Amino acid sequence: MTSPMTDNFDYLKSYLAEKKSLVEKALEEYLPGEEHFPEIIFQSVRYSMLAGGKRLRPILCLAAAEAVGGNASALLPVACALEMIHTYSLIHDDLPVMDDDDYRRGRLTNHRVFGEDIAVLAGDALLTEAFCLLAGKDAAGRFPPEKLLEAIREISRSAGLFGMVGGQVADIQSEGKSADQQTLEYIHLHKTGEMIKVSVVAGALLAGADEKSVNALADYGKNIGLAFQITDDILDIEGDKDALGKATGQDAALKKMTYPSLMGLDQSREIAKQYLGAALKCLDNFDGRAEPLRLIAKYIVERTV
């Protein structure tokens, strides 16, 4: 007889695998093939986009839609656009002018294979293609125009100056400086948290959720975004590089501002658990359709990869 914990783990594992498969099939459909000229840029884009990974952001988008009674399959163009934006950020993040990483998802980073110039352009292309997909006929035929426009505006803000880009700049400028909690929280909220939060918001918004539900899910996304980055910081110290598919110890080498550097590992774990508790509380008024979101929140804190 299995325990409830085992049942939950098996259910989440199956759910994540099912949704990841949906996303990856859709990405294959939406990404141009490598036969287009100039071939190298299409190869570079597909190299990073189809390299695997957790597909957490698109899955959160689909799960949020389901939590409010929507059809996850209808959200696939939006989910794929979110993954394109995330992948562009990883390609640029790995560049020598940023974190200078050699490996991502268990294989050489984009610039190590295609060169720095093509990697920059591949990231640029993915960001542009994401919004081309969001504004394209496929997405436009699935959602009310005003809702789609609102979702595009939210995603744009979360990816740009007041979101991920702003957080990345603060992260770069904080390297080598004494850590302080206000700056650290800003970095985590914006560099990582904004794109996680908007993944949930976009899914709920386009599935027809009311304002109260969208706001509750936004708060859920904010809290799991913070928990995710703290757990990432911990894994950079304690994680297995082979399991993670990338080098560990990079934060210390670059003298980055992290929760472990400010508060130590034990307190960082406790703070991540506090954010988990806050995230789960945001789902109190949701029924069993939000169970995947609850389990994903727990997975984010407990994961080892």
C-alpha cells in the first residue's frame, strides 16, 4: 500500500511528464526548421530550445489555466512563448560578459557551440519570436482580443526593464558587494520571480479567471518565484553538478549576492519554506483543480535539480 506522500509524488511526476510532453511537441511545431537560410541561426535556436529542462514556466501556465477551470491545451502558444523568453535569457546569461558558463542542461552552452555572436542573436531571435507567437493567428483565434493584449502587456513588463532585465542588471551590479536583504529580494523578485509569476497570471487570465483569482495566483507565483531562486542558490552550493547539468559554485566564484551568502544555508532553507507556506495559503480558496500548483510549489523547495 502506498503512502499519500508517495501517491502525491507519483501524481506530480506523471503530471509534469504529461505537460512537458505537450509543451515540447508544441515547440517542435512552432519553431522553424533548420533548413532555412542562414541555417546556423535556426540551428542555434533549436539547439537551446530543444535541450530539455524542466519546462517549469510553461507548465505553470497550463496548471494555472486548469486551476480556474480552463483548457490547458488552448494555452500552448502562450506557454511556448514563455519558454522562448526563458531560453533567450539563459543563452544570454551564459555568455562570457555575464556568468561565463560552459554547460547548461548537461551539454555545452550555446556560445560554446555556435560562438558568442550567434548566441547573442539566437537570444534576440527567441525573444522576438515569442511575441510573434503571442500576437500570431494561432493565439489570436483562441482568446478574446482584450484579454490577449492584457496578457502580452503583462508578459512584456515581466520580461523587461521592470522585471527580468532589471533584476539581471541589479544582480550584475551587486557582484562583489556586501549583501543586504532589500537588494537581494529585489534581485530574486525580478530576475527570476517575475517570469514565474507572469506564467501563472497569463494562464489564469486567458482561461477567464476573475480578478480575485488572478490576484491570488499572482501572489502564489511571487512566493514560489522567491522560493525557487533561494533553492537555486542552495543547490549552487550543495547540488550535484552532473544532476544539475551545469557547474556548481558559480555564485561564490562571481561573488554574487545570494541568501546563503547573507544568511547561511540553514536560515535560507527556512526562508524558502516560509515562502512555500505563503504560496500554499494563496491557494486556500481553490479546489482540487489547483492540486498540481500545490505540488509544484512543494517540488520547487524540495527539488535536488
